[in-house]
Amino acid sequence: VKNLTPKLLKKIRVKKNSDAKKKIKQLTEKKSWGSPENFISFLRKNFPPKWGSIPPIPDDITADAKKKLIEKILTKLTRLYHPDKNNTHGDDWAAICEEISKVANFLYTRDVKNL
């Protein structure tokens, strides 16, 4: 995931000194999310969805079952946080959701599809 640059900040639909800009920076500054579980936990704690919920990941499942569940959750995250489905909550939330979707897509490509 790219770091937030002044060029990218201009593209984001947020006000100059908004809280959303800080939250987006928090999302994009991480060099690596490590595992998708870390990102999913981070979202549950810091950016709960406005509609729907993020399913839990049980500790007592096999590695194969966990991988399939993470694949489903990452796919669900792209729907839960799709900016077009969240545009009724304001431009700030839509911009945050756009960044969350980008990170979820990145993790899906990297960890699930191994590309």
C-alpha cells in the first residue's frame, strides 16, 4: 500500500484539516499489515462498518479453514467498505472506505491469491 503523498491527498475528497485525513493517513502509513488478521482486527477496533458486521475468526480452526474464512472476510470487507455503498455517510467516510477497500484488495491479492 502506497504512503499518503501530497498528490494523493489532493485526490481524496476530504476537507483540508479534517479528522478523516488523519484516519486515512493512519491506514496508509503502515508499511505492511503483516497478516490479514491484523488488518481485520484493526478495522473492528478503529473503523467498524456503518452497516453489516465483520465476522470473527475463531482460534480453534485448521489453517486451511482459516485461509478460506479470511478469503471470505476480505471479500466481504470490499463490499462493506465500498465507497459507493457508503457515500450516504458523508465524503469523509466514503474516502476512508475507499482506502480500506484498497488495503483489503491488496491483502486479498497478496495473501489469498499469492500474487
